[in-house]
Amino acid sequence: MACLLEAPLRISVLSEVTATSRHYVDRLFDPDPQKVLQGVIDMKNAVIGNNKQKANLIVLGAVPRLLYLLQQPSSSTALRAECAVVLGSLAMGTDNNVKSLVDCHIIPALLQGLLCQDLPFVEACLRCLRTVFISPVTPVQLLYTDPTVIPHLMSLLSRSQRTQEYITQIFSHCCKTPEHQTILYNHGAIQNIAHLLISSSYKVRMQALKCFSVLAYENSQVSMTLVNVLVDGELLFQVFVRMMQRDKPIEMQLTAAKCLTYMCRAGAIRTDDSCIVLKTLPCLVRMCSKERLLEERVEGAETLAYLIEPDVELQRVASITDHLITMLADYFKYPSSASAIADIKRLDHDLKHAHELRQAAFKLYASLGANDEDIRKKITETENMMDRIVSGLSESSIKVRLSAVRCLHSLSRSVQQLRTSFHDHAVWKPLMKLLQNAPDEVLVMASSTLCNLLLEFSPSKEPILESGVIELLCSLTQSDSPALRVNGIWALMNMAFQAEQKVKGEIVRALGTEQLFRLLSDPDANVLMKTLGLLRNLLSTRPHIDQIMSSHGKQIMQAVTLILEGEHSVEVKEQTLCILANIADGNTAKELIMTNDDILQKIKYYMGHSNVKLQLAATFCISNLIWNEEDGSQERQDKLREMGIVDILHKLTQASDPNLCDRAKTAMQQYLA
């Protein structure tokens, strides 16, 4: 019998909940305004902290009715304010709730409400807007659709502490792009918000500070302006420095440090300024200690990584502050023990978010080891560090994989590490696996690392070659992303350096001459430079030069001609002339130059160029063509003499550049011998 009762019981409970919720919605339609107001107040009390009730009311159509009452001029201000409060409470539920509210056009209705003179109603509208905009599902662009909204919000900042808190919080959450920063900046955000940093309300000070951190991020215009702003007679950045003092709340210390970090990275504060070296950097290192909460440790490490990323001196200072390198090792052992954390809810949260700590640690290690060999050594000697990086490369979290490979890339700049730790831990294996199927962002970093692992002195080069990497790299050269094309060709260039004929043949075969020449006309200058570098490495040692030129000489000479005639940088043309010099060193290949009058005229032209690098490279070509000890040298010398090359060489022996002068003298000796 119990089984028979179970289903009807569930239905009756459900209908009871819906019936209760229906009762709240029905009261919104009562003809008596007083009863409607009481109904809204009762609804407000019913939904507080009750997500199920919130969802029910949304499904039953409470939102359109509340919005109607909120917008009706005949509604009392008390009713309109209560409607805004209930809508704000509904928005505090799930993201689905917020989506339903946005779909009902809550934002335009609330923005319209801000035109009212009644302060409690305006505050209720702002509070609701704040809650809606904080949600990740709300399109922040809705704040910028009407150009009158931002200036009106600026004008409301002076109304009360609540308007200040809510509006600055809205700005912080809705400032996502450089365009948003510019709009807020142009409407006087800095001047209007600066004085809020000394408000008597902690919440207002904190929201103003957060606002400045998003305005200054990667924005030199904002940052340069902030440096000169005065707040109650004190420079703004000095206010930020005060906010980083140890007696201030952690949230404030961290956000003030972010403001100064962003101003420094945007070029408004020097990296050697005492407020950075002695205040901001130590504050961020403090945030990495294990006494701090998980979120604070993540934010501290990521901000510090960003601060020191381009500056070797800051990297050195950070590496010796509070044993930072060993402190970061704790990020991988978190939470250390369940017993140490009394709060079970917190423990559960931290276990779910522990990957964020690993990501932040890898990111900071990458910045620390970007330039200094001693720091890299310390990092790799930190307990199980290489094992942690290797396991990080195959983590499920894409962000951890990306920061682990970024860390590996940073360490791979060290010859010492490539020869030791990288070889001992066979890091090339997980790296190759990562390259098989990854988003572009990871591919770029992984392929950059691979470029370093393929350098001639790297013990990983041989096993990588045997793993069939050539096909993979050739496929990267066909990517739409210039960064991936550069890395693909760069890795092939490194691989071809002093390689055996077999390897060079495989590269040419896998890449295909068509793709090689397509890369030689690539719009990206870096791709072109690396392709020329590859060609130069392929065309080294005489047997290799002769073999490649016998198969592909015609196309290579065409490509060289096009580049020397085109609008290219000195570096590109110098590299191209060096390729010609290599061809001129071949036994049979040099005839491809001697029988091409167009190319000979170009070499002659560049010998007289105003740029010494190009003169040197062109003179090197001539040296190789006229070398006495080689067959046919007399005929080549005679032909070049007829072209006036000897006269140019004679002039160049008087050149002011010592290298060019020596090169010309060496060439002249071939004629005199």
C-alpha cells in the first residue's frame, strides 16, 4: 500500500508549493494598492534565501508584473522600491534566474527608474542592477547601449554612500574592454571616483579601489593620468601604498597592489621605483604564504607573475624575497591535511579549486625563470618540480596545462636545463602529446618550447626526430595563426641546423616546395625570416647545397630574386644574400648564380648599398664565387671583372667598417693570387 501512496504524495507536495507561490503572484493583481504593496513585502520575505521559491515565482510570471508595477507612474514610490528589492532578491538566485530577468528587459526598466528623484527607490534600482550585472550571464554591453546612462550614473555618485558603492561596483564588473575603459575615462571616472578612496565607508573605499584596478589594466592613458591625481592633497599612488600596509584588510592590500602593478606595467611607474620594489612586490609575495586563503594566494601569485614578467631585476628581487621559490612548492600540496581545516565547507571548496593554485604557481615560476640562469636552476631543484610540470602538462584543466607549458618554455631557455633536467625527465614525450590536440593558445606555447628542445645541443633532439615530429611541424606552418606558422618553421629551422642529409631531405619532402615558397611570400615578417633561416640551414655543406639546388634550384633562385626586388627589411634582404652566399659555396650550385645575369646585377647593386650588413653579405657571395682553389674560378673571375666587380672591391678595401674592409681585401687577394 505504501508504494501506491508515494506518487500522489509527491504530486500533492508539488502542487502545494506551486499553489503557495501562485497566491503571491495573484496578490500583485489586487485592485487595492495597499494590498499589492503588502503582497510585494510578503513576497520579499518569502524569497529571501529560498532559491526554489524564487524559481517558482519566475515560472509563474511574477517578473513582468513586478516590472509593470515598478514602471507605473501611478505606483507609490514605496511600492516601486519594494518591487526593485524583490527583483534584486530574485537575481541573487541562480544564473538561470538572472537570464530570465534579463530576457524580461529588467535592465532598461531599472535604468529608467534611476531618473526618479526618490533616493530609496534609486538605491533599490542600483542595488538590483549591481546584482544583475555581477552575474556572468548578463551581457555587460547593455550598460553602454544608451550613451546617456554612464554620465547619469556619474551624476548619481554624489547622492549617498549606497549609490557610490553600487555604481562603482557596476563599473568594475562592466569594464571588460579597452573601449569600456575609454568610455568611463572620457566621462570623468577618475575625477569622480578618486575622492571615494577616503570615504568613511569601507565598502565604498573598496569598490572605488577595484574600479581603479580594472580601469588601469593594460591602459597607459588611464595609468599616466592616475599618477598625477591628488586625493585630499596626497598623490593617488601614495594612497594605494598606504592601502597596502599590513594593518589593512587583505582584500584592500591585494587590490591596491594590483592597481600599482597595472600602473607599472602600463609604463606610468618605473620598475625600480621604491613603491614597486619595496612595497608592491613584498606585499604580493606576502599574499602567496600558506596563511592566506586559496583565492588570495592565487590572485597574489598571478599579479606578481604579471608584475615581474618583463623585468629581470624584479625577478631577482622576488626570487630572494621570503623564500618565494620554496613557498610556491606548497601550492602543489593543497590542502595539506583535512584535519588542519576545521571548516568542512571551506575544505570542499578548496579541493575543488586546488587546480587554480597549481596554475598560479606555474605562471609565477614561468615569470621568475624568464631570464636568469640561477633562478631557473633554483626552480628545477625545488622538490619534484620537473615531475610536477610533466604531470601538469596532462591535467584536465586547460588553464593548468597552459601555465605548465609556459613554465616549461621559460625553463627551456636554459642550455644547462635542456642538457640535464629536461633530458632526465624526457619532457619531450608529454610535450609531443600536448601538441597532438590542443587549443591554439596551448599550441603556441608548446611549439615555442619544442623549438628550444630541437636546438643542436639539446639531447632531446634525436628522440623527438625519431618520433615523427616533422609532419606535425609542417602542418603547423599551414595554420591561420601567424604565431603557429612562425613556431612550426622555427622548429624546422633548428632541426635543419648542421643536420644530416637524410633529415634535410625529409624536411624538404614533408614541407613540399610549394609550401616552402608560399611561406617565402608570407605577409608576416617573422614567418619570412624563419623560412629564410630554414633555407639557409638546408643549404649548408657542399654536397647538401648541390643536391638541393639540383632538385629545386630554379624555384629557389626565383624566390631569392623576388625577395631582393621586393619591399623588405634590411634583415630579410641580408638573410637572402646569405642564402646566395651559401649557394655560391656549392660545387655545381654556384653555376645557377653565374648563369643568372639578373642575380649577378643584384649582388653588384647590394655591394654598393648604403647599409653595411647588405654590403658584407653581397661581398661574401662574390668571395665564394671567385675562390681560386675551385674548378672554373678563372672564368668566373673574368666574367665578374667585366661587370666591374673588381673596381667595387677595390673601393671597399678603403671602407670605414673594418669587417667590410677585411672581406673586400680577402676577395681582392683571389684576383691577385
